[in-house]
Amino acid sequence: MSRFDPENIPKTQALLEQKVHSLKGWDKWYEDILQEGILPRTSDKVDSWEGRPDCATTYALLKSAKAIRGLESETHIALKTYLFKLGVVPWRVPGTGRGGAKFPPLPEARSIFSSRFGGSWPWTEEFDRWQQMVWYDGMKG
């Protein structure tokens, strides 16, 4: 028993699966974005910007986050606080003055996220960069 260390938890496939299935809140939301490799966009007249694939407006990010159970009443400040801890930086939408965020390259963003959970994560697809969102009549395609 003298060699037993209760903090030395074996990193098994089962532990990783447990972490994946127990994600909640901001982590669940961001993991989904990283899996798809696509940042949120909206087709709202208020915020229909479709520029750089590595940037998104605060409005679009928060609107997509509020679709996750437990994040319905979160604020843009909570969103930015979460993202900035993960290497995302503040950014302004060109020509509009609206706030937004610029994300690190997708492999780096995934690596930063993975490191929070032990350094390994089961990504469903290997993308080398953020994917561009295309909107058709308000629908994602």
C-alpha cells in the first residue's frame, strides 16, 4: 500500500469514453464545434456575416451555445471568458464594429481542448483547417 497513489489514475480507453459522454455546458458546445471543424454562423438579418472560417461573431457563437442545455441564459461575457482560456482572441468584424472571436488553427484548438482532458481526444474526422460554412436560404449546407 505504500506505493499506492490515489491521484495516479490510469488513462484507459474507458476513462476517455466516460469523459466524452459526461461533457456538459461550454465543453459540450465547444467539443461539437471542434468535431465539425465549423464555427457557428447565423442567417439572421442582424448577423449574417460569412467571412473568414477561423472567425465568428459573438452573436453567432452565443446563439449556438444557448441551444445547449444549461447554457440558455449565459452571457457574452461568460462565452468570452471560456473561449479566451482556450487560446481564442477578441476580434472585430470588418466594417461593422461588431464583436467576435478569432480561433487558433483547428489542430491547435483541438490540442488545447484535448490537454484539458488528459491530452487525447477521439476526433471523428481529421481536418487540417477550419471548414467554411455555406448557407442556402437560411439553411446550413
